[in-house]
Amino acid sequence: MELHDVGGVRIKDRRVASGDPLIDCDVIDMYVRMNLDKIIEINDVKQTFKAQYYFEASTRVPTADKKRVQEVRAFLEKFTDPNNLVVENMVEPLAGPPSKPKLEEKMDAKGATHKMSLTWKIAGEFSECLEHQRFPFDCQDLTLTLCFWNACREDKLQFRFIDSKNSSVILNNFHLGNTWTRPFQNRLYIHTEFTNEETHKVNKKFPLLKATVQLQRIPSFYMCNILLPMFALVCLSAASMAIPNDLIGDRLSTSVMLILTAVAFKFIIAQMVPKIGYNTGLDWYVLVCWFFLGLIVAENCLATHHLHNTELVVAVIIYFGFATANVFFAIKACYSYFRPKSKLTPLLSSCDDATSFEPYDKSRNPQASETKCAKIPCIPGY
């Protein structure tokens, strides 16, 4: 029997056209549930986070089909070996008893179906490419990546992950509540990819399952300890103009001292973020403050001979420009904070829209005679 979509197109033909790697596989539908139990630490400098997850992937097989039950059981038992089911981005496991995947089996009350579940408690330090362009008003995605070492091959068993819609963020004790807001909607977003066979050493595709949570940084610490002091330094530079313009040495000593103080703040900022190849929002603000402090030094040098009659006008122009720059940064900071944006943001809307998926034509149900496919939840990426 060949399955067709609503438009009458064969499912297999459509999947061939879209390059679906599962086109020739014997697919096992695995309903995925993941919980984020703890977030212990987020390290901006190392670009890592420490967390604890609970993973469960379940499938149901008719008890009467004993051959299929044995086939699926043997397939799933392979992934109780940590070498076949690995966490791609784990740096090191957390201290404590080691945990590995387990296979659990049970039958329903009537004995009609056999439920098999892969479960795993995952606790460790995980790497993450943090985005600091909007730091300290940034929003970060923390992702756990599971790799199933089972290549997509013709007529071989392979997973197709289906979101059970039961994944959640538990976090009964959220230790980072003073520096980060709780995850958006307390939801864990499940999505899937495949390894790139062109860059992979064995030239094969393997399924990747990713669980991502989105957190927003609370910027009050950086505002009170860096932004406001830098703003005050530039404002205090106006005090140099109260010194008579013929005392250029006294003027310059005041201005240069403020610049050196700003340099010290820049070194402090450099220790808060990783060595990245771009400037963060905080870096840009400090650089702008340096620029206006440099203008004040230049004005002090020129005031003695050239600007002594128009010094007030020049000062008004400089500080009006600084005020304009602050308004610009304030608007941008509010936009970044109240409309957070990250790599996960496009998925937030697509996750709610892409809630159905047509099953591949590998059904073993002899009673399946309808030409239209039933709708089942799907994970973005398939």
C-alpha cells in the first residue's frame, strides 16, 4: 500500500524531492519527553553551562507482533551503550554516580501493546556558543545535543522523533534567579537535525536530537557597576572647564585621569566575556564614552589659544552629542530587553505551527487502508 498526502502526491515521492534522509529507512516513531531539572551555572567566559536533564523516548509495538517486538527491543538495547548514544556538547559530567541510558519495558492494562522506553538522567557541563552582541541585555539559548550513532541506511531501522508535548522546565530551585530570568514559558524546545555527511568522517548521516531552553539575562548588575559609572565619568569631565583655560596642565591632568579610569573599566569588562571577535553592546558604550572623553581632552588643549571665546558653545555641542548617543543606547537596550532575540526565536513560532507530520510508508499495520495520512505531532527539523 502506498500512502498519499491530501493533494494526492505520494509521500515517498515528496520525501525524495525534499531530500529526507529517512526515505529508505524502516522508521520507529519515538515519542520524546525531556525535562530540565536544574541549571547550576552559566559561565560566560568559558561559554559553558552546568545542568541536569531527564530524557525519555518511547515507542509502542503491538504485543501480537512478537517478531517486531524482538526486533525493536534489540535495536533499542544498542543505545543503552554510552558509545552509541552520546551527548555531543558535553565537556565533562558532574561529580556523582555515573549514569547511562536504560531500556524500560511494560505492557498496557489489556496487554495489547508493548511500550519500550529509553531513559537517561544526564548531568554535566555542556558547551554552548553564547551570543554576546547585545550583552548585557542579551538572551541566550542553552542546548543539549544527543547523537544517536545509527546511520541512515536503506531498509535499516532508524528513529523518527516525535514531540510528545510533555517536555518542560522543572527548576524547583532556580539558583540563578538573581542574574537570569526563568526560561521562556517554562518550555523546553525539542528539535532535530542530521549530521552533515560531507564533513563527517564516515560520510554518513546520523540523527541529532536537540533540547533548547531560552534564558534572559538580568542586566541590573552591569548597569549599576559599569554603565552608570561610565556615564558619570563623562559628565564629570565637564568639571575641567571650570578651571581657567590658561591652566592647561591642571585641565589635562583632570581629563586624563578620567580617561585612565575608563580604561580600568574596559579591563574589567574584558574579564566578564569570552575572547570573541566582535564588540558587545557594553564594549560599544565604553568606546563611545572614550570618544567623548577624548573630545574633552582635545577641547582643553585648543581652548587656550583657539577656543577661549567659544568654549561654551563647543562644550554644549560635545555634551549634546553625548546625550544623543545615550538616548540611542537606551532605546536599543530597551528593544533588546523587552523583545529578546536569539537563535531560538524563529523556532518559537514555527514550533507552534509545525504540529503535524505524515508518517512514512513503512507501516506494519495490515488494516491501514486509508489513502490519507493521520496527523501526528512532529519535531521541527524533519
